[in-house]
Amino acid sequence: MSRKIKLIWDFRGPEALPTAKHHAIHLKEFAVKEKLSYHQVDVTQHSEYFAIAFIVVDEKDMLTYRDALKPHRGEVAP
């Protein structure tokens, strides 16, 4: 079974959450436009001034997403 990778973009400041939500829209649009599969696109607010947008993809597709979208970091998804 293939691993899933969570690619993450960090947003900080008073507009962190709305910016992360907007970024998540573009993540979905990219996947549809490029006909790439993904498991989840979502946003998590960690504090008032810190939020993340993320996409969970199969490890085989990770390089395509990484090279095109330049995430801030990544981790193995649960």
C-alpha cells in the first residue's frame, strides 16, 4: 500500500485563516486542471495568527505537486 503525503503551506498574521482558505481553493483547482488525484484538501487553524492549508496526495504524485506548487513543508499523512 502506498503512503500518503501531506503537503503543507503555512500562513501567519491576522489574515492567516482567510488566506489559507483561499489557498485551499487553488489547490483543488490545480488538481482538477492537471487531472491529478488527491485524498483531501483542507485548512487547519492552529491559533488566531497561524493557519495552514494542506493537500494529502499519494506518494507517487508528491513530486508533481511539490515541484509545481512549492509547499513550505510536508509529512507522512496518518
